Amino acid sequence: MSILFEPVKIKNMALRNRFVRSATYDGCADSNGGVSEKQIKIFSKLASGGVGLIITGITCVHSSGQISSFQNSIASDDCIPSFKLLTSTVHNLGAKIAVQLFHAGRERAKFIKAKTEQAIAPSFVDNDPSFAEDYRPMTEDEIWNMIRAFGDAAKRAREAEFDAVQVHGAHGYLLSQFLSPFTNHRGDAWGGSLENRLRFHREIYRDIRKKVGNDYPVLIKIGVQDAFPGGLEFDEGKLTVQLLAQWGSDALEISQGLRGKTYEETEFRTKINSLDREGYFRDWCREIKSYTDVPIMMVGGLRSFELMEEVIEKKEADFISLSRPLIREPGIINEWKSGDRHRAKCISCNLCFEALIKRETLHCVQREVEGNS
């Protein structure tokens, strides 16, 4: 049997294999942020298709961090019953499920034009050529309120029988904005040195741990480098991972911080049409894995089974994290397990992502085109 299908644990969470469905926004939540029937179907296909751990799409911990009217929310106790239905469905099909805890920070302003409520961020960046929307710096009280919101959300996740939580600390959202020297210009204890820029992360972890206990898996998706000069560099990204591991994070999914202007400067890279284009965060994972014992999830353009197997065998990562391939083929893990080791059919066109921006629900456009041909 391939090493990819060996049972493995994260803390006390036993997984049937090393495959993770990386958090993927689906645009299917109901009007109150609860779980819809369409989401139950999406997650059922992933679970029955063989995924070991499913991580939900971006799930708001506070209304100020929302970027879509069709986004799940875990900001109040009202959400717990529908999330329990989701977790029980996934568990009955043999998979485990984690909820991704999310706040957009200033990115909210790109998607929701609120007339009375400005988007919030660690600080305001003057003359930022990449961000023209309206937002304002957070006050000290707002920072502490947001820390508690993450902790409260994790407590609700445990009540809803999620197997773990994953804090979203990548892709230019609120935690990335605190970590990056490009977006964090604060002159107080929340800005300046790397340790100060990471204080938000540390206090969130402490509040979560206080509210869920020491036995509950707490994961983080962390952006270890920004896409442009003047942002977070990898040398600080490596130190960030070391600190997160020391504080007690149970698994780290390695990704990018602030995005650039083109797809090649984001986590959504295109033209993954050859082996050398796959695994574009592989070098980061390899280096990080060499000095930490905390489980590492590798994401980013992985398409070939043999490459994924090599990554695990060489101890460059502990888990293979997939998003776009599972939109195209939600049952591909079982196909690989049965011996059909074909390369994932996803062509990385990003039409699925562009459809979401147009407020369509998650679907593979290429699969639909082929089905109609």
C-alpha cells in the first residue's frame, strides 16, 4: 500500500490517509451563514470520495470579516445545529472535518461596500498602489474583541463536533495583514518587530486553547512569504513557523501571504501542465519540514500521484492538501487507492474561481463544457 494511504494522526485526530481537502470557498451557504443542502452534497462527495480530512471554506468568526452573503459563519450559537448536520454527515462517510476560522480584514472592502461600517485592518497604508478601497485601523479594544471572537468560534466548532479548527493566516486576510510589514505599520505592541506582528496570532491561539482544551487539534494555514518586495520575506516566514510550532500549533499548512496582481503571484497559479510546474510551495515545505516536528501540509499545484508519494517518502511534508483537483474530481482519492493513478484532470484554468467572484456557486467549468460537448 502506498504511504499516502497509511492511517495517521494529528494530535488525537485519527485520519484514514494523508489526503486533505484544502479549504475551498463554495458560495453555497444559506442566507444566515448556515450549512445548505448543496453544501451537504458537496461535502458528502468529498467524504465518500476518500478524502481523509476535509477543511471547510472560509468561515467567519465575526460579521466584520465577512466577504460574501453566501459565506458560512460561526459567529453565533445559531450556527451550531446546521454544522452538526454537516459533521455527522462527513463522519458517517468515514472522513474527518475541520472548520477554517476566518476574518477578511481590509479585504472585505473589495467585496462588500458597506455604507456604515468600514473594513478594518492592523493599520492604514498610505499610497498603496494595490489597494484603493476604504478601510481603517483597528483599535486596541477591537483587536482583543477579535481575538475573543476566534476563541468563541473554536468553542462553537467543538460543540458542533468538528474534529479540529484551522485558523486562516494566509492569502492577505487579517492575520496576514498583521504579520506582513507591508500592511502592519502599528507603533504599539501589535506592530514593529516580528514578535509584535505575531502577537495577534499568539493571543488567538491562547484564547482558542483556553476555550477548547489541550486535547483538541488547532491547525493554522500560514502565509510564509508575500508576493512582492517590501512584504514578508521567507526568512521571517521560517521564524514565524518555528514560533507557531513552539506555541503549540498541531499542524501547519504552508502557503503564501499577501497576493500580487497576477495569478502567478497568488496561491491560484495557472498552467500546471508539467511535473516541474507542480508543487510550487514545495521548496518552502521542504525547508520548514527540516527543522520542525509539527505535521506539515503541502498545498499548491499538486497533480501527479507519484510526485505526492515522493514528497511524503522524502519527508518534505506529512500531508497532501488539494483544492482545485477535488472540484473537478471529488472521488479521485478512491480512484488512486483502487490502482488508477491517473494525473488529476484539473487544468488550473481558474474558471471555477472566476465563477465564484461572479457570485456563482462552486463548480468545475471545464467539466461542464466537456459534458455538453
